[in-house]
Amino acid sequence: METSAPLDANPGELALAPRPDHVPKDRVIDFDVYQSPPAGMCPQRMWFEMQANAKHPVMWTPRNGGHWIAMTPELTESVLSEWDTFSTKVVMVPREPMGETYSKYLPLPLDPPNHFEFRRILNGNLGAKSIARMTEDVEELTAALIESFRARGRCNFTTEFAEQLPVRIFMRVVDLPEEDLPKLKYLADQFTRPDGSITHPEVERQFSEYIGPVIRARRGKEGTDLITEMMNGKIFDRPITDEEAENMCIQVLIAGLDTVVNLLGFIFSYLATNADLRRKLASDPSLLEDAIPEFLRRFPLVSNAREVAKDTEFGGVKLKARDMIMGSTILVAMSEDSNDDALEFRLERPKRHFYIFGKGIHVCPGAPLARLELKIILREWLARIPEFRLVEGEGLSYLSGIVSAVSPFELEWDV
Ligand code: HEM
């Protein structure tokens, strides 16, 4: 059963899907992944509460075309990693128009063995060894950006820092000019948290219009940036086509432009409001070794979906081929089955269960870059601005979506 949304509809405008016959009444909840949490509640708490109140391990919501949601860490893991049952052909709700449009962007919609051929190109360029070579660049950019506003005693953390740094670093990885940043960031955001300002086909058209000439100009050229390596890469011993390269570039841009920015928002807003932790980390940077995995556990942000590939019994209910099911990385870490006192930030935990970077063959190839950035940013910021707080009177508000976020916020400090 599907909604017949017009192609240019934005998710929030979709009508509620009628409950299909195979969805039992007691499996229905009202959950809209694009609906921001109540004032002051972070998306991780929202998932925590939804899971705590779920009556069954798999629930169904009529929002966004109607889809299932895995409610336990084990089932979420299955959804994300069992690719022959839960296909990545469509990874976003609603299926139309976003999910089906997004399914062009490689390598996410591919299964083995095709997936590996494309993934190999990314693994080489974004792998730990290549990324380690960027250390000095990242350190320099980080220090320079912090120094650009330090003496002022205040900054808009989101727009002046978090949206600048990872994105500038990323623009170096792909060797694209910094002045194109605002346009690309805007387009990437429309995939993960559409704001209704532009239709989906238009986002797609603008992305393609931008990246098409760039990739064609790099084929056969020398260079170590990701796009040139992609253009010179081989898929089963044949050259990658322009169309494939374009679709892989767009995937990397969407995945790389939004995620680190938002993770930083969660971490720094938390540090601004938790003086004990902030002081501990500033006075003993070696504690970052424990703090970083705990930040990654406490602030997962991606909630992707899958298309059910075949009729399947799952979590005590029958799923039908072509149903959509969401597997949220947030839910995994926020489950009390995975982590005691899951909402608590704890420097020391005997074990942590989380996969902010996903699970299975599609696990994030950008993870080494994200980890390097996080380590350097925390170290350089705390060394330069150890004491900081939210600007007085400013409350935090959060956005939910395929990638969750903290709304822009300002920080201040004494100079
Ligand atoms: C904190 C930062 C990041 C987080 C939390 C994150 C999270 C994720 C997750 C959960 C997935 C799996 C999605 C799924 O299974 O449906 C994924 C895949 C992916 N990510 Fe990331 N990501 C981050 C940074 C990056 C960066 C910096 C890049 C690029 C430079 C990137 C590129 C990709 C790509 C291309 C895929 C698809 C991989 C495939 O299909 O094999 N990500 N990411």
C-alpha cells in the first residue's frame, strides 16, 4: 500500500498512509522522523523514549508513506546489515519522491559484488592511511579558524565554526573551491532535512548541473583528490562511466557535508552546558581517548531505512516485499539493552555498544576522516578556549531527520 505523493511534495506535506491489512493495529505508532522533538529535547532522548514506550520490537507509523521501525538493537542491526532481506535500493522515507530519487547515488543502493567495486575506490582515498596524511592540514585549518574569532569572546558555533571547518576540509578531499560551499551545503541539507524551500527534483538537477562538468574535466588527469581518483578508477576492469561517477560524487557530498557538522553541534553544545566534563578534558587532554568514543556513542544521528526485499517474518510480524523499514543508529546506542543509563555521558564505561557509522557492508567509509577531525578539533579548541558557555538566555533546540542536528547556537567566553 503506498501514498501517491506528487513528485515535488516535501515529506511533511504527505498525507497519512492508510494502515495496510498486514499491519496489526497494536503495531501502530505516530512517529514522523522529520518532526523536531519537543522544545529542549534532544533527538537521542526522543528515540530513547520512543523505544522505552514501544509495545513490540517492530512498530509501524503511517507517516512519510507508512513504514516499519525496528525497535531493538538486534533487529536494527539486522535491518542495516542483512542486505539480501533489507535492501538498500531505497534508504530514505518517504519512498516517493526522496527515497527513490536517492537510490541513484552510489554505492549505497548496490549489493555485492557490485557494491565492493565502487566501495574500493572510496576505501582507498578515505582509508586511514590516506587520511593520516591530512593531519597537518586539519590542524592548521582548525587553529586558524579558532584564532579568527577567539579575541572576540563569542561566535556562532554552528555557522562560524562547525559549518566551516569539516566542510572546508572536505572540500580539500574532493578538491572543490571553498566559495562553492554555501551552495553545496544548502543542497546537501535538502536531502537530509528538507526545509520546503526547493522541490526535490530541482535539488537533484542543481547537484547534477554542478558536479557533471567537474567530473568530466578530471577524467584521465593526474591528482590524488577523491574525484580524480574516482574518475580514474576501474569497475570490474572497465572505466567508471560519467553517470556512475556523478552519482557517487553526489552521495559522498551529501554524506560528508552534513554529518560531521551536526556531530560537532551535539558535542560542543553538550560541553558548553557541562562544566565538569569540559574542565576535565581541558586540563587533561589524554582523557579525550575515552571521551571521543563516548561522544560517538552518546550522539549518534543517522536514521536510514531499507526496502524489504521479500516477504519476511520479523520481530513477530509479517513484513511484505516493498515495505519500508527504518533502522536507526540512534536507537541502538540509546537502548538500555546496549548501554546502561544510555542517556548519561560517562567517560568510563566497561563496554559501549553503538554504531554511529553504521553496520555491515555499507559502514561509513568517511569514519577515519570524521574521527581525525573530531580528535584535532576537540584538542585545539580546548587548548585555546577551555572555558565557554552558551550565550546567556539562549536555549538549545534540535532538529530531527535522516541526519539529526542541533539548531545554530552561539557560544561566549571571557577574553
Ligand atoms: C560524524 C560523521 C559521519 C557519520 C555519523 C556517518 C554515518 C554514516 C552511516 C550511519 C552510514 C551507513 C548508512 C546506511 O547503512 O544506510 C554512512 C555511509 C556512508 N558515509 Fe558516512 N558518516 C559520517 C561522515 C562521513 C564522511 C565525512 C563521508 C565522506 C567523506 C561519508 C561518506 C559516506 C558514504 C559514501 C557512505 C555510503 C557507504 C556505502 O554505501 O558503502 N560519511 N555514514
